[in-house]
Amino acid sequence: MRVAKDASYIRDNQGSAMDDVCRTEFDGLRVTWHLIQNRLISIVAVHDTSDASPVLSFDPAAYPDLVQARELHPGLTKLWDAVRRDFWTTLIPPCPNKGRQWQRS
């Protein structure tokens, strides 16, 4: 699914959406994050997409949420923005455009 220019989103767990593992790619980086109970984001790690080398990783006992990740690593603002877009696209999928047009009365 494409959510933004140069961004892509992958949802790994197609079953229950309680604790889905998600990935967002943007500008040569891939962030792995958990969607917990359809409302919370936990950032797991960030890797370079070219060679899968780790850029950031977090302790499983203390994964930061998206706000904490922004505060800890403000230089990755565009990546965090892409995660936020993917989160909202997952939470509220866009309505399909069926070509219906509004008519003036």
C-alpha cells in the first residue's frame, strides 16, 4: 500500500489486529513498529533499507511510543511522519472513490 511519496507500508500480521507488527519505509530507512490494540504505536527498530544494517534499536522492555521516538531522535522527523500517516491509514482506511459526484441543488 502506498501512503506517501517515497513511503511504503507493510502489515505483517493479517489475523488479529491486537498486536500487529508493521513496517514503514521512507527515504532509505525502514522502521519496524507494533500496533497494539489498534491504538498504540511502539517503535521497535530502524534499519537501512540498502543493507538492512541497524540504525536504531530499542530494548523490548521499553519500546518508545511515537512521541518518545520523536523526542529521542528528532533528526528522523520525516520517518516519524510517515509512521504516523501509516498508523492513521491503518486505523481509518481511505474510502474507495466510486466516482460519485455531488450535484448542486
